[in-house]
Amino acid sequence: MESEFFDISPEILSLADKALEMTKPVFEEIDSITRHNQLKMLKAFQDARVSESCFAASTGYGYGDRGREALDSIFAQVLDTEDALVRHNFASGTHTLTVALFGVMRPGDTMVSVTGAPYDTLQGVIGMGDKKSSGSLKEFGVNYKQLDLLPDGRVDIEGMKNVITPDTKMVYIQRSRGYSLRPTLLIDDIKEISAAARALAPDCIVMLDNCYGEFVEREAPGKYVDLMAGSLIKNPGGGIAPTGGYIAGKASLVEDCSYRLTTPGTGKEIGCTLNQSRELFMGAFSAPHVTGEALKTAVFTSALFELSGFEVTPRYNERRGDIIQALCLETADRLVAFCQGIQAASPIDSFVTPEPWDMPGYDSKVIMAAGAFTLGSSIELSADAPLREPFAVWMQGGLNFHSGMTAALLAAEKMKNL
């Protein structure tokens, strides 16, 4: 391998050649999955009869917005669900999940998380422990139970019978790992968890936080869960959607969620699109391909750093349920250098040097690298981590593999020069 535009040492370039050779079979499988999901997306666009008129802006109440309805149809089809609610005015993934939770939970209901504690930002929504945010589910009388993960990071299927009762309203699953080193859930895992939950509580709602997991596998999770949600500045926005989120699942549940987003009785029938539709359609259409590029970036980075002697999870040839790659870099200096290398390879703000800082809500300093066209866009290449043992960094995204690979090489070079 040669580096025409960036200063990368022969030693790192030699490791890159080895990593590329190692990952060839994995890349072929990623290409196969991408091809399947891209054609599935194309068919969904055609079935929804998307045309130029779908991109027209609606204002005010947004009655009769054909594009809004077509986009809902596309997401329902590619996620294998009955219906979907796709809107630019979901402010974040956490906001989308919150609308879903408040849409279907009622006072006295019980929610059971079987994947341990959810993301930090959702803990305030639930009202867990000292995260007693005003307006939380707890304040509205919704009960919360939690099943911790097994020591190997997997869901305790046998232990589910100790927390799930026949009257449990919701069994909640978080697919991705967050700031942990546990395995991300595969479709097979989600299928097993859902079956176990329904055996214990036949009428429960199985809800999935699907963030980072869309289009990573050949199969979508909609066949196995009742409700799911995700962010459009992650996989399903394809790096083009500037904001937004989606809720998908059983039609009756999606309708309940739409009543929470707007008002009871109007639901999905209102909500103007304000000239945002074209980018949401373009992002959705690009999403399977861009997700494949992000996966290749993660696989290559895993192989490169494994060759460099570091512990990585997942390994380059392991099955993946999301786009996140974790690297245990062993020291704070290496972690900081890695993030600075990722930032230096970004198309936006490459001249900025990220430094650790005291981020609200965390018990240690946090460093973040992200040179993104859209602020906070996780499908674009980024890396972040709290500065604490084992000094692991979590990297995700990559709009195209070539720039993602270069970012991994520059990060390795930055660490080498410590």
C-alpha cells in the first residue's frame, strides 16, 4: 500500500496490507449483505411509487403529505414491520425512544430491560436511581425492572423468568453495546430473547432500541419484535438525513406512538415536512451502502489493531450486529492519540485537536473525535471514550471505506509517534 497524500510510515502501511488481505473474505460477505439490503430498499421505493411530488414541502398541519406517507411505507417494508413513523422532528435517538415509550406505556405498567442498564441518556427518561428527571416514566407511575447481563456480556435467558411476570407490559432490548465491551445483539439473539419473553408474558410488547444496527445483517428484526426505534443520523439516514428518527412495528402500536408525537386522534395525519423530505428519502436510499462502508471501516480497523497487538471487540472475522468497533488501547495517552488521529483524518474540522474534558453525566473525563457534516452524526466516522481503564475507545461510522481506512492508519501513526 502507498500513501500519496498523507504521511504514514512504511511500518503502518505494511500492517495495512496484511489487514486488507485478512479481511478479503469478510468484505465479500459485507458486500453480499449490502447488495441484498440495497435491492430490498430499491424495491421498497418502487412499491411506494416515489416520485418528484413526494419531495414537495408541506406547511401548517401537513394534511395529505404524500411524501410523508411514502417514507413511512418504505421504512415499514425494509424493516419488516406493519407500519412506521418517520419524521424529521424527532430531535435525537433518545427523543424517538422516549416518544415510543410514552406512546405505549400507561400508569401502573411495568417495563423490564433484559439487557442491563440502557444508555445514560435514557436513564433520566425512565427515572432510574438518582436520574430523577422531571416528567420521567417513573413520575407517571410506570414501574421499571432490570435484568443484568451475564459475566460474558450476554442476555441471561434463564434469569428472565425471575423478572418477567405474565402481566409485564414491556420487555425492552438494547441492541448495541453503549460504553461497554459486551457483544452487540445479533438477529438470532433478538429472536431468542423475544421468544423467551413471550413465553413468560404472552401479551407483552417486545421493544428494541435498534440504534446502530440497521442494515448490518441480511435480516431485519421486525419479524421478532413488536416495536423498534432508531435515529436518522445513524445508519438509516445514510449520512444525508440532517436530523430525525423512526419508530416501526405493529400498526396499532405505531399509531399509539404517533398520538404521543402529535395529539390523540390526529397522530400520523398531521405534521408538515418543511422541505426536509428529499434528504430523508436520499438518506434512506443510500443507507444500506453507507452502512456497508462503515462495516468495512470497522472490520479493517479491528484487523489493523489486532495485528498491532491490541485487544479488539469484535474481532475482524466475528459476526456483527452493529457498526461499532471497540479497541482496548491500554493507556490514556494512546486513547487520546487515537482520537486525535481520527479527527486529523476528518473532512470537517481536521485542524482541530480534541482533548479530554469533564462532560456532564460522566464520572471521568471524556474525549470525542468527530469531523462530521452533520453534528453528532454517528454514521460519519467518529470515535469517543471515557478516560478510564481499560482505556477502550469506541469507533463507529465511515461514509466511505477509503477515507475510513485512512483515518485508522493516521490514528495508528499518531499512537506510534508517542
